[in-house]
Amino acid sequence: MAATVVDRVVQLSWQCQYDGVKTIIVRRSSDSLRNYTDIGNVRNTTKGIQTFTDERPLHGRAYYKLTIVFVSGLKWGSNHCGITTDDVAMPTLAPVAAAPGASWGSDRPQVYISSPMPDMDDASFIIPIHIRPNPTTGHIDMRLPDDHGAHVYSVAFFNAKKQMVFDIPAIKARVSILDKRNFQRKGQYRFILRRDGVIFETGYVIVDL
């Protein structure tokens, strides 16, 4: 489960891996351990990526988790994720030049941005497609496009101070898992995924060790 602040609302996203779900309840708390209250239900209960928008988030630190009710009557509670909802400033995306020989015409790679930058008034929230936390394990799932063998993909992660935590210069496998312990401390990290040296996707992941 991941949380991002966009235009003073909280965008939640996760991947449901189960069939036979009757309803999904989104819950919120200010202390992460107790005092959770229901703030809404998810309309789409089909297997796959799901989202929820908290349009009236708490001021300060807030925590979210899910209660999944199956058709059989079984209830399952997810792990929680936390986010600070006041005065959150997203770092500015530095411009990156095209790789030698790259075309900026119709063949220009599409850049997926999961949070709007301060200089992008018309940016909209898009869930990261290729890199996102696993809602069950908390590790980072990396799933490259089918054409990964024809390109060189690399990824770098940055902390809130815009300092690089670590980078992977070449991702070999199409599907791989990045152990969350590589981050050494919990928090929100920004990632930049590049294809052939050009930004392909950028976004944020929440790490809870």
C-alpha cells in the first residue's frame, strides 16, 4: 500500500491479489496502532490495481490500512502505511537530456509521473506502473515492459533531502524484487527509472521496515 499527497489530498494505491472480494474498507488513524475509523469503501473490488482518494486528510501524520471482506465472510486486515499531510513539498524533477541518437519526435519515450511537480500545473496523478511496493511483503516490485531485453533500464532512489540512497545501473530481469532492507530506514523515497539513459518513469514509494 502506498500513499502520496497530491494537491492537498491523499492518493492511496495498492494491488489486490484476491478474487471473491465483497468489499474493501479504507480506514484511517493518527497513531498507527489504534483508533482507526472507516473513511470509505472501494467501488472496484476486482483483482488488480485499486485506488482511493482521501479528499479531507488529517493535518499532520496520518496512517491508512484496509479491511478486506470476502464473499465467504472472511475478513483480512492489511498492513498500514503512513504519510505526512501538511506542507509536503515534492522535489522538482531536473531536466534530463536525450541520449545520443535519441529522437524527440514520435519515438520519444513516454514519461510516467506519479506526483505532480511544482512547475507542472496540469500534471495529474498516475499510479507508478513499473516500480511499486508489494502490499504483502513491503519489498519493492520491479516489472519492466516486455521489450526490456532491447533496452538498458536503470533505477535510482532518493531520500527526502534529494540525496541518492542507491542506484541499480542495469536491471537484468523483467520481473525482480528489491529487498526493502536496502533502504536501511523507513520513509518515502523518490525513484527515477531510466530507459537507455532517458527518464521513463518517476514516482514515490513508501518503505516501512
